[in-house]
Amino acid sequence: MIRNSQCETGISFVGCGSATPKKIINNNQLGQRVDTNDEWIQSRTGIGERRVIGENESLIDLATDAALNAVKMANWDVKTIDLIILATSTPEDLFGSAPKIQSNLKASNAVAFDLTAACSGFLFALVTASQYLASGSMKRAVVIGADQLTKWVDWDDRKTCVLFGDGAGAVAIETTDNQDGLIGYDLKSDGSKGGCLNLFQSNIFLDLVQGAKHQKGEYLPIKMEGKEVYKFAVKEVPIILGELLDKYQIKPESIDWLLLHQANQRILDAVASRFSIPSEKVLSNLKHYGNTSAATIPLMLDEAVRDQRIKPGDLIACSGFGAGLSWGAALFFWHGPY
């Protein structure tokens, strides 16, 4: 359903932040383990290196740092945060990692919970948070996208191990009586095609008592049909973005930045070509981070805000897409201080 922002409390984007692991693994290093090389990976994906969480790091720490950086940019007192949503498919605690981030931030007045929608997770979480703010029940929210997919990769499968990395990004949003920063959005799911990209639990059953077994709690490595995911993305992302632009009578040439989930450079190029958006308006940091799932959009946003490519008042067309299959799009103005 396409959201109409009129007649609701406005949303303002006032801060962003990110955090990444220290360890960098480049394509040539991967070539020491599997039959691949830098030219093969870059020509097919645009990825040159990725970050991997090490022994003295954690996803919760990265997510906390990203959130804190966003809060600092927004110049908020942490006690004024009402809501924290962590978009992740790789929580450190299956019961939820967001409450630990709330504790780390000392945001004692905030409710915190996890949301899972894979690579679409950040966008889904952003829309979810916007509903709380638009209703008037809350005023300030931190939305975090963070994933550690490298712990679920089969590092001997060259088709998937080259794609993923770890990272975290966050945005700070608040209510406003001025122009609504979140112009509109649309979200979609198609579970009938969910077999294209999975991180399944194992199907191992162990003896419990005589005549009964229990399922072992563990997950299998990531499995992906790359060609099918690519075809899905290059078809559906232009459609959902095009419908959103038409809804709000915005011409593609009016877009300041195209910010897509960072999965494959060829997908970014194909979507930009569909709308005749020049390459200099397409945000991409795939070369340095790979696919960090729910973290890609806020990580890229924070990088472009802090190096002053994105300026206050810029119009951003955004889309996330991935496992589920799920996808979505949003149009928003950046209101932050940079």
C-alpha cells in the first residue's frame, strides 16, 4: 500500500551514523581459499573487499556505535528517545538484540525491539518507526540496520562467499510540524518466490526420551539462486519506484540521489538506466563493503552525508530488496545538519 503523507504528523531525518568491523578481506585473499580472483568478483558484482567481525567485536557493539553516532548528529539527549528498532536477520540473541542496544545507549525511556526482513529490513523498520511517530504516540526514534552475514556464509562456496560483509548503520528521525521528510513509501512481499534466497534452520532431530525426538537448534549456510534474485530486483525495483514517483508527481530528473540496497553494482546500474539517472547521482560503496544486508542503506547514507555529497534538502529515492522475497521503496528529504 502506498502511503500518503498528507494529514499526518511529519517526519524529519535529523541524524545518521554507521560502524564497521576493523578486519578487511579483499578479493585476492578470498582467492587463497576458493577458485576466484579480483577480476572475476568485481566484473560480476562490483565488490572489491568486505568487512568481517573479529573475535573482539560484536554486532551489538557495531549497532550501538552506529546508533550513538546518529544520536550525536541529531544532538539528542538519549533520554528523549522513544523507540529503537533494530533491523537484522542475524541477532546475537534470538529473543532480541535491540534491548541490549537500548541499555548500551542508556536510552532508558525507549522501547526497543528487533524486526526481520533480510535486505529489505532497514526500509521496513523505517516505515514501521514512521507509523509510531505519525500517530503522535512517539516523537523520536532510532532505526538501525545491522547484520553479520559472514557467520552464515559457506566460505567454500565461491558463488555466495564473495558477496557478503558485516556492518551497521542507523538514522535518527523525529516528528515535525514543517514539511514532511518522508514523502511516501510502498512495501511488498512475495513468499511464493522465497526459495531464491534462504538461511534455513537445520532439519536434524535428536533423541529426547523414548519414542520422542527434538529438533536441534542450528542453521544452515546461506543458499541463493543468484540469477533469479538478479532478475527479481531489476524487474520489481523500477516498478515500485516508478509507481511511487508517479503517485507524487515527481520526475526522475528531480531526484538528487538514488540510494538502493547495495547488493550488486549491475542492479544499481540497471535501475538507474531505467530512469535515466546519471551515474554521479547513484550512491554506491559496494566496492568497500559488499552486501551488508539490512545495513547497506543506512551505511551508504551516512557515508554520503558525512562527506557532504548529500546536503540538507536533498531528495532521495530509496529501495530495499531481498530475501522473503520482499522489497520496498521510499522517497524522503534529508534534513540533517550537514
